[in-house]
Amino acid sequence: MNASSPTVVVLHDGNHPPAMTDVERLATVRYATEDTLAESLGGADVLFVWHFLSEAVSEAFSAADELRWIHVASAGVDRLLFDALRDSEVVVTNSRGIFDRPMAEYVLTTVLALAKDLHTSVRLQDHKRWQHRETERIEGKKALVVGTGPIGRAIATQLSAAGLSVVGAGRTSRAEDPDFGYVHASEALHEVVGEFDYVVLAAPLTESTRGMIDAEMLARFRPSARLINVGRGQLVVQEDLVEALVAGTIAGAALDVFDVEPLPEDSPLWEMDNVLVSPHMSGDTLGWTEELVALFTTNLAGYAADDRLRNVVDKHRGYVSGSESI
């Protein structure tokens, strides 16, 4: 790619990304909201999707007459992979690498919170109630991490260091994996999921992973197992999960992502004592927005210099080429 002076459109939600000085030095920058995206795309080389929850790109894509590259400020790219983009020559890159360690720390935190019943302690503290309880140890517990990309690997490292026995589930089965030891094939998930105390979802949302945790799969969990989802809400059939939690088919869940976000106020998940709810924030630590812009700036400098882009997404698989994911 050769773009000595590229034109970049930044799709935002009303708040511009921070620390854009270097981007504005490297390129002509147009800031657009969902309403103005189509009119802004004409003649632009690059689209920086800062508003990564937006569905506006598919609607405005036909106006992109010169577009060559889209970068999204998230690890997931499922909202971008509509047919017209898949079939085009436009390259897609993501923000892989920014969220790995923070999300792994979140998963470890939720494992500990569930095992030590910390969510109950907080509720009791709110009412000044002293209620002694026994809790669980995590050492020696078994965890399955579904999704063996960089985020899944960071999770495996954190959980293993805390004393859990961790294996993965990915696109293909394999032994002697450096981070998981053993990786099960995702197509065999229903056969092995009942072996684990914690099932962690860190997979991208693709046609093969959408709804993978449904009533049939949940029925195969251990009754004492917990589900942790930091991937995408649509990996889980949420109604089936609610039913399983009510019925005691599984013991609990920690959920950072949902099929509808924000989670509606009438969702029964809010009221469940065995569920931890957080608002899609597992990877969002202090300084994360500046890191996202820095990554895009590095890629933009490479684009302008005709160098290879980082984090190129396989538009048919739905994740960065060369990474085992699911």
C-alpha cells in the first residue's frame, strides 16, 4: 500500500479519540458520527472505527469509493464483516494486543470472586449483616478456555499461575501447546465441557461460534461449574443461560458481555445472587484509549511508508491471520 498523504475518516460516538496529534500530522483527518459517515467517506483511504459498537459502517460502505483500509479500535470485528466488505479488497485490522492482560486479570478476578463468594459479602455489607460462610479453594480446579488467540492465552497464563489446571478449546485439537498444554477441538466441546469447574469464553464471534453455549451445551456442564464470558454476548443463548442458572444446572456465571447492551433493566440476570454482571469493561484499564490510538498511529505510519500492516484480519475467519482462535 502506498499512501504518502492518506485521508483518514474517524468514526466516533460524539467523543473524539484522545492523543490524535500524530495521526493528524500523518494524514488529513475527517471526524464523523454515524449520521455523517457516508458523506465523509468519499475520497478517503482509511477508516478508523473508534466507535467500535456502531453498525453504521455497513450502511455507509457504498459511499467509500477510495477506501483501502479499515482499522477498528477493538479486538472483535464481527460488526464489520458484512458481505460487501468481505468481498472487497479493503484490508481490515484490529487492536489485538491491547486487551490481553487486562482481560486475563478480569477473568482471574471473577474466578476468585465466585470461589470466595465476594459478591455475597458485598451485598451483606450493604445491609450491615454478619453472616459467616465457608468458601472454595481455586488451587487444583479445572478451567477450560474457549478461544486460543492472544486473549485466551493470557487468560491461561493467569489462571495457571493461580493454581488452576487449564486447557483450551480451539479450531483444531493439539497436544503440547505452549500455553494450554492440550487444546480440544471446538467441535468436541460438548464431549468435554462437563469435566471443568470454570468455562471461560474468549472466542471471536463467527458463524461457527454464535450460540455455541445453548441449553444442550449447558446441560453437559457440571452442576458446580461457573461460566465466564469475556468474548461476545452472542456466544451464549442468553435465555438458555438464565434457565440453567435458575434450575441449578450450573452454579453461577460472570458476564461482561451480553446479547443486548446495555443489559436491559428487566433482565433477570441483574437479580441473580450467583451472577456477576459488568458493563463490557473487562479490557478497559487506565490508559487503554491512548494505547488504542498509539497502535493505530503505528499502523498508519506503516501504511504511509508502504510497510506491512499489523493485525490484519482474515475477513472470512473473523480474526487475525495466523492466530489460532476457534
